[in-house]
Amino acid sequence: MDKPRCRKCLLENMEDQQALLRSIEELIEALPEEKRTPEEERQRRLRLCRECDALNSGTCGLCGCFVELRVAKNWLHCPKIPPCW
Ligand code: SF4
């Protein structure tokens, strides 16, 4: 029987993914200010992603994006229909 996998974590909750999370944080920091989601809105999006059935080990099961990176880009939206954010 396959080992069940955790589907409900963001990268920040996975110790073995810290290097990957750091790379994503660097990509976010490299975004021009005008393209970065404001912090309050970013946290709101993350809260919705944490509750979403499509969250799969830090990625969105619908689009394949790393969730922490997707929510930080102000021009992107949730791919769900209807979108969560
Ligand atoms: S981007 Fe949308 S569909 Fe993907 S995990 Fe977040 S809330 Fe769910």
C-alpha cells in the first residue's frame, strides 16, 4: 500500500524543503515592487490556499505553481473556477 502523502502544507511548514523555500523567497524579493502583492493580500491568499483541496505539498494541483510564489505575483489569480482569490 502506498504511503499516504501530506497534501495540506505550504513549503514554510516542510523542514526538508527549506532550500527550495529560500529560492522561492529570493524570486519573490526579485519581483519589482509594482508587481508584488501587498503583504496583507498575500497573507489572505495564503489562508485561502491552506484551506483548499488543491493544495499539494506547496504546489497548486490545478496550475502546478508553487503557491507561495503564485500568491506573491499581483497579476496572477487562483485558477479555480470560481477563483478563491
Ligand atoms: S491557487 Fe487556488 S486552486 Fe490553487 S491551491 Fe490556492 S486556492 Fe487552491
